[in-house]
Amino acid sequence: MTDCGCDKAKAELEEFLHNELDAQQCQDIRDHMANCDDCSAEHLVGLTLTTKVKEACQEKAPDELKQLIVGAIDRLDARA
Ligand SMILES: [Zn+2]
């Protein structure tokens, strides 16, 4: 099994979130995250932020958004 590694996964995570990678690159990152808690946690944070920022543009829920971001950062810090 090939693993693209954390460096590549993290470098491409933002493009992955924005669906800017080709199918093979997406698959590489998905495969990596399936086996890497660190990268999958980072992906979850990125996904949450991307989704919430999009939602916040449509409806204002600043307190909820702030709590989600703070909670996500706390979870990442707790792993470090
Ligand atoms: Zn990783």
C-alpha cells in the first residue's frame, strides 16, 4: 500500500477541501487520512471551518461559529 505522507496530505488539504484536486490526488489524500488520525483531524477542522464560513455568509450565527472554531482548535491542541 502506498501512502502519500503527512507533508503531502497537509500541503494539499486546502485544495482538497475546495475540490481543486484531480481524482487521483483526492484518492491519495483519502487513503492517507484513513490511516492517519492527525491528518483526518486536521481535515475535519478544515471541513468544519469551510462549511461554517459558508453558512455564516448566508445566516449570521457568530457565537455558534466562534464556539465551533474554538472547540476545533482545542481538539487539535489536545493532540499535540
Ligand atoms: Zn498524516
